[in-house]
Amino acid sequence: MSLLAIDTATQFMSIALHDGDRLLAECTQLAGRTHNAQLAPLIARTLQQTGQKPGDLTALAVAAGPGSYTGLRIGLAVAKGLAAARVLPIVPVSTLETLVVAVPHYRESPNMIVALPAGRKRIIYAEYAPLGSGWIECQPARIDEWPAVLAAYPQPMLFTGEISAEGLGMIQANPEHRIAPAPLRLRRTGHLAEIAWGRLREKGAQRFPADRVKPIYLQGP
């Protein structure tokens, strides 16, 4: 039993292989605009290195968005191609959720802004608040530019996600803001796979037919 997780939502590309108990393999790299050329060979190498074949897969998971229009379509197309041959389920997972679960919070953690690039100096972002041992979304994802986002949040905030050098500089201009360490800001499919396995156990594979998975796109200014 193995689940293959795929994330091509932005310029970073990540895949992971997870058997439900263990993360067997994971690779995250900057792909730029070459997802289409790099994704299939990366999957083939990962399966070979772990001694598995496409026929050994029992489920797939994919970053469903928000993110790049082209990137999301590439990842979803590859996942659906692998699923079609054996009628495997595909679990869609929010790109932002994959980032959120990587960041621990403490008793006095401020609310958190999770960000992704949206092109033309804009970002996709959402606000999360600490709840129990995790986070809960309190403002849904939307699109704006960093100056407008930071003007709306003058209070202490924690920031994570795929943040440009320019964005990091703007955040650091407010000494009360905190930025998650770089390894936690990297979107990893190991986390995506963990989320997907949890949903498969809770709801069953029949709740995730491959033909119903659609990418999540956001419209913004």
C-alpha cells in the first residue's frame, strides 16, 4: 500500500511516497517552469529507488490549489493519468493547508499569514489562528500585494509560505512580526501525504474518485 503525493502548484515541485505509516521517499526542488519535463522522470526515479512500480500504488494525493494555473493542471493531469489505469482514488489537498501543518504553535503564538506567489508582485494569502494543537482558518484565501496585506495587519503576526525576498524585507520592517524558519516555509509533499492518508482512513477511498478532482483557482485584482 503506497500513496504518491504530487505538488506542482508553484515554481517549487515536490513528490512523496508514503505507505500509511512511513514516509518512504520525498523530493522537493525548484523547477521553475519545467514541471512538465521534470515531473514524470522524478516519479519514475522515486518508484525505482524505493523498489516499487506504478502498479504498487493504491492512492494518489495532489495539491489542488490555489496556485499557478499551469502548474496545478500539470500535477493534476499526471495524477489522473496514474489513477486511470487502476481506478485509484485521488485526494485533493489545499496548497495552503500543506504549509499550515508544518508550523508548530505555542501558547502565545500570534495569528499566522500563509502566503504563496500569485504573479505580478501579488500574493495568495490566508489568515490562520491557533486552535488546540493546530491552526484554524479565520480569513479565507484571497489575492493582494504585500504592502496592502501588511497595512491590514499592523499587529504582531507570524508569516510562513513561499515568500519573496522583497516580501521578507517588508515583513522584517515591523519588528513585532515573526517569520517561520526557512525549512518550515518550504511546501513539502510529506505533509500533503500525511493529510491525505488521514482523510482516506476517515472517509474511505470511495469518497475520492479521480474524475471529481478539480483545481482551485483564485481571481484577484
